[in-house]
Amino acid sequence: MKLTEAKLKQMILEALKNSSFRSFGIPTPDEKLRADLGDEMFDKIQAADPEQSEMFKQSFDSNYPRTTQPDSLADILKSYGFKYEGITQPGPKKDSVSQTWRRGEGPYDSFTLHILVDPTWSVPDLYYPKGGSRTIPFFLRYHIRLDRNFQYLIKKKELIPIPKLFDIDLADKGTLKDMETLVLKREKDNIIKALEELV
């Protein structure tokens, strides 16, 4: 049987389709990250919640493949007419920030997101193993509030357990955005529902 150019192309495409990066000696993104970080750190990242694990991988490797991310909080609020008012850092530590967006003049419509990363905050008993050590886990604590003329359309305080992989500095814009993304993945529907009441 004569090997035509079309047949050769088809064979090459089949071989590529049935191959992986490994077939060509190219490490997968996870293999590359494991080599860069070491087994112990990579295993800690893998053990985290899948969304958190992906976020941490992206923070260590800017080329790590990304799944579809939710719109940013700023984009959502902007689409409802809110303008960014600014960020405040209540204390000298870099583990707590508040951000505010407002719509219109005065204090009528405002949205506040307060983020605190603190392993020493008192947490509910459900986060402690029964009868075990009361070692305090590491948490992202967030507080979101949407006000209309001093009445809350949404007011919520929640905790997200996160692995203590490295010091989290909320003064760093990239880290703050990562923490916002974790909050938004959990609260996006609630925030949009409350914003709809303003319209």
C-alpha cells in the first residue's frame, strides 16, 4: 500500500491525539510545579480544596493552566454603577483589609468587603476534632455588607479554612485578588441577588 501525504498526516494526527506531554519528554504542569516546589510543598497544595489548590498553583506558576474564573468583584459592582472608593488597612499587620465601593452621593448605596487572615481568631467547635487537640486551623475570615440607606440587603460573616502554606500578605495586590476570588466563588450568587434589589 502506497503511503500518501494524506495518510501520513492522518497517522501523525492519530499519534498526537493518543499521546501525552510525557511522550515527547515535556513535563505536565503538575510535574513541573512538583519539581520546582519539592514533593512536600506540592503534596500540601494537592491536599487543599480543589479551587484553593488551583489558586495556589497559579500563584506559584503564572503559566499554570486556568479554568474559567468568575468575574472580578470590581467588575460585578461596576456593572451595577458602583465606584471603587478605596482600601483601608485597620492595623499595622498585613493580614486584614477593608475595601469599599459606593453608588451615588452620600452613604446611600455602599458595598464593603473586609478580609482577615488570622489563625488566632476564635472559631466554632465544629472545626475542632471531637475529643482531640484544639489546635486552631488557619482561616480566611470575610465580612460582606451591602447597604441601602443604612439598611442591609446583605450582611454576612463567614470562614473559609485555608492551608497555611506561606505567609499571606494582603498588602500584595495579587494575594488580595486571590483571596477575593475565594470569597466570590462562594458568594457570587448572593451578592448578585442582593444587587438586583437595588435596581
